[in-house]
Amino acid sequence: DIQMTQSPSTLSASVGDRVTITCRASQSIRNWLAWYQQKPGKAPKLLIYKASSLESAVPSRFSGSGSGTEFTLTISSLQPDDFATYYCQHYDSYPITFGQGTRLEIK
Amino acid sequence: EVQLVESGGGLVQPGGSLRLSCAASGFTFNNKWMSWVRQAPGKGLEWVAIIKPDGSDKKYVDSVKGRFTISRDNAKNSLYLQMNSLRVEDTAVYYCARNTATDALFDFWGQGTLVTVSS
């Protein structure tokens, strides 16, 4: 199985900050990577697919990059609505697996 | 408007069974792969199972193989998860999720139904 490892596990930041979350795969997944945002008590929401493609209606301050085994999610200027938990997910092969999550909290 | 509404969760004893349902609307259900994804309390996301639009292909995470069965009824726009031999570690919120047309990622999720396995 492909293991997905996110860092950091928790990130403290302020409104307006630029933040980056990293996701590493245990083997190459080409660019078959997605990013999700989840708020407490809510279902996850797709943000990025194919490593760098922005899902429809997602604000352009979100961006993704990477290929192979290392990927990043960047939020260019944090907004109050962005404080949430973020997950990466590979879909290169089965089983599909997620990273353990990165909690983005207000500093 | 796309909607996925799960039902069927609840409290069950270890070794028991439960059947989850997901009612889909707002899109053409019979041409979409569909999945179940779960989340244990305070934990991360775990993909459970996926089914092809015509039901002819199904895949499962190893931890549920032989115990869980994913199925669908395209005439009723419904997805199901039959869960047998339930274990304490199956306790989670179970989400019904729509896969994109070509890939095994999830572009729309239901709100989830809680399954608690406890004696």
C-alpha cells in the first residue's frame, strides 16, 4: 500500500499569512494527488486534483504543486474561512489512501 | 443541486450487522463510480470501498474485505454498504462519496452517518 505522510500535523498561522503544507508518498504516484479541506462536523471538500488543478469554485489563493513523491498545498493569503483540517489523498492505485491530516489553526 | 443523503447508522454490538444507504439526487447516478469513506472519532479519513457504475467491479480496503459489501441500485439512485461481523474499530462516521468521471477521487460527499460498535 502507498503511505501518505503530511507535515506539519498542526500549523499555527495568522490571517494574511502564506502557508504551505507538504505531502509525501511512499512511492511515486505521478500526479494522482488530491487535496481536501474539512471543517469540524462537516464533510470534506475537494480543493485540488491532479496535484495542481483547482476544483471549480475554489478560491485562487489555493494552489497545489509537485509530482512523483512530494507535493505541496499553498494558501497564498489566509482568510478566516481557511482555518480547518487539510488532507491529501492519492488515487494512483488501490487501496486509495489519505494523509493523516494537517490542522491549520489561528495563531 | 447534487445531494447525497446517508442513513442506517446506529449502535450495534460487536459481531453484529448494519446496512447503510445513500440516496443520490441532482446528477446522473448510473454513470458515476461511487464510494464509502469513513472517519473514526477524532481521526483521519479512510477509504472503504468503491463500485463501478454498473456494479460489475468493486474494490475494498483490506480491513473490511470479506465483511463489508458495497452495492447499488441504479433504478433507485441508491448506494449501499452491508456491514457484517462488525468490530469496535469499525466505529466511525461513514460518508457516501461521488467519484469523478475518470478518477478515484471524491468530488462530492454526503454529510455522513455515525456507526458505533460497542457492547
